[in-house]
Amino acid sequence: MADAKEILQLGIEAARDGNREEARNLFALLTKQDPQNIQAWLWLAGVSDNASQRRNALERALQIDPQNEMALRGLRALSSSTRTGGTERNRSFIAAARERTGALFGRQTPQSPAKPARPNREVSEIPLAAEDELTDALETFDEEYSDEPRGPSPLMWGVLGAIALLLIVFLATQFLGGENSIGNFVATSTGLSDKSVSDATAVAATLESIAATASPQLTMTSTVPNTPTPLPEKLLNIAETLTSNGLTYGIREPLVAGDRTEKLSDVPAAGRYFVVVVLVSNNSGGDKTIPADFFVLKDDQGRSYTVNIERSNKLVDIGGGRGVVTDIAAGDALPSDSTPRSMALIFDVKADATNLRLYGSGNPTQGWQIAPSVQ
Amino acid sequence: MATNAECQALLRTANRLFRFEDHHRARALLEIMSDVYPDEPQVWAALATMARDDAEMTQFLARASHINHLSTIPA
């Protein structure tokens, strides 16, 4: 299947780029779609992150082709790893792979000068543009694969260090100066002697100095304007619902930003049409039509978008009527029967909008994250 | 939202491909995903964004909506 080969190639590229998790997901997808896809099983073995996964993948490859040499060698290497350790095991697997690669491209590898190159159907079907791609992927595997738990990477150490520094700065700014000084805090909370308090005060002074150097704007001062802080916005999980004005509403899936939606109206979108399907139930005791400004989409640029009722209705119309694409159109009256009904909301969103969140009336500080952008 | 973490990760991959204008492979990935995860409405919704025409978009949206329709809002 052409699509499968493209996705296999995508996985190979991910492995080559060092993105092993993405590669694993792609190869695993292919094995689920077609359990007879031996290339996918072999590559899945190549990017697996533990011996068990790798053994399983190689065994599945052997079930498809009991003579598959790469799978056989991989399994032999795995078996020997219990005696020789992971590094040698990996090298054996890589050596086997390189031999196969050499066979594929009609030449011998230094690791196996006496090994005759013979055609291998399975490997030759791997849609590689060049030998290097496979070799690179396997070398990445060779360098990164390990059964032993890995310690933090240098990057992780850097992040931890930065967090520690920020923590020091935070503590310093919280407790320095006046009644909140570390010295007073220590004295009142521990009852230490004057000498100890004096030492603590000295430490506080040092911390204050560090804080002032690292981030002067974070030092505690009495000149901070007393402006009201906006309520923090809470992002809801996809399964959470909200209630207001007798309506219970939620989203099941954030849908769709796409070029095709621009055909929903003769009037071109100012930005891009963006569709969100919501589920709404009416518990108010009377039929209700949801106002156009009940749902609002907001972006990080500070803009708010209300539902375009006309285009929402048009989506239902071109989709074959109510109950096909969605249960009801945005302008329909919602019966008060507590039954959740799906409704497509269409917003005309600026093309540069980012971090789109959906909010409902009566709950201005709680919403759902819909999409990072409309692109 | 898709409950399967692997499916979610693959959706992110498809989204990345789409953002980088690799529409062909994004669609190829989503088509295979629709085989493997036919009950994940996000897959159909994502396919709708890459529909070749209105009829196809409607079909994909209907599939996503149908799956959503089977769910109910928790009390």
C-alpha cells in the first residue's frame, strides 16, 4: 500500500532525527493496520526502548517470515545480551543490520567480510532513499538504546539548576526586608538565638544580593502598584462540562479549522472559518435558543470571536440537514429535555490567532483549549 | 479527545505535517489512523480539515459527529 510505505518512510525519518517515540508510534500504527507488514515490525524492533518490546517485534517478524535473517540475528543478539550485556548486544544487532544493508546494496560491510551478500526480499522492500538512512537510524539506536535507567541529561541538569536558582530568588523575594525578613521569620518560627538570627540575616542579605543581581524586578519593594489581579483562567478537560442559565454544555472534540469551511458562505471569511462542535443540553424548563454571544472563542492576541449563526446553519444544511453533521443548528431552539445535542459553532478567526480557547456565558474564567492556531 | 495516548501522539504528528505543508503525508497518516482508530472522532475531524471537496468534508464531519452523538454529557 502506497500510504503505508510513505508512513514507513516517515517513521524512518523520525528515527533518523532521533525522535524515537514518534518513530515507534508510526511503526506500531503500521503493524496494527497490517500485522503482516514485516518491515514495520523490523523497524519497530529497531526503535523499541526495551528488550521485551524488541523481542516481541522480532518474534512477530519471524512469524511472518521464519527465515528472516535480520530478525533471527536480532533475537540471537537479544539472547546473548543476558551473558554479554546490552552494549555488545546492540552492536551485534547493528552489525547484523549493517550486513543486511551491505547485502541490500550489493557490497560487504567490514564487520562481515566473509558473509555472502544475498538478496533479501523484506529488507529490499524498505522504501529507503539511501543506505545511510537505515544506517543512521540504527546508529542512533546504537548510541541511545540502553536497558539501564539513564540519569538526567545535561539539558535536564541545566533546567534543574535554573529551577533551583529561581526557587532561591523566589524565597529571597518572599522573605527579604521589613517584617517578612528571613531573620524575623527564622526567629519567630524557631526561636533561635540572636547569633543564629544574625547569621540568618546575613544569609538573607546575601540572598537579597543574589536576587537583585539575578532579577532586580523580582525584589520585594513597597512601590508595587496595588492593581486588581484578573482571575486566573482555568482550562477544562475535554470531558468536563459547565452549566449556566439552565444549559449544560461541553465539547467532545475540538473540530475543524480547514480550507473547505471557507466555502460555507458566499461571503469570504475575514480570517479563517473555525468550527467547534459542542454538546448542549437544556435543563431550564423551557425551550431556548442559544444567543450568538453565548459561546466565545478567545485568542492570545486578546481578541474574542462570537458564533456566526448564518454559517453554522449553512454547515447543517449542506451536511444533509439536522441529525447528520450535527443534531441541531446554532440558531435552533433547544428543547428542555436534558438531552445533549451536538451543535456546530463557526467562528471567523483571524489567521494569526493562537491558543484558541472556548468559553461559555456565565463562566468567563473557565474554558477549553481548542487549538494552538487556526493553521 | 482521543483517549489513546498513541493516537494522540499520532494526531500531533499529523498536525505537524499539516502545519509544515506536508498535506499529502498528513492525509496518508490520518487515513491509516482512521483504519486503526475508527472510533476516534478527532481522527475523522482532522481528516475533514484535509477534505478534497465539500462532500468528503461532510462525510468526515458526519462520521465524527456520529461518534460524538453516541456519547452523552456526564451528569
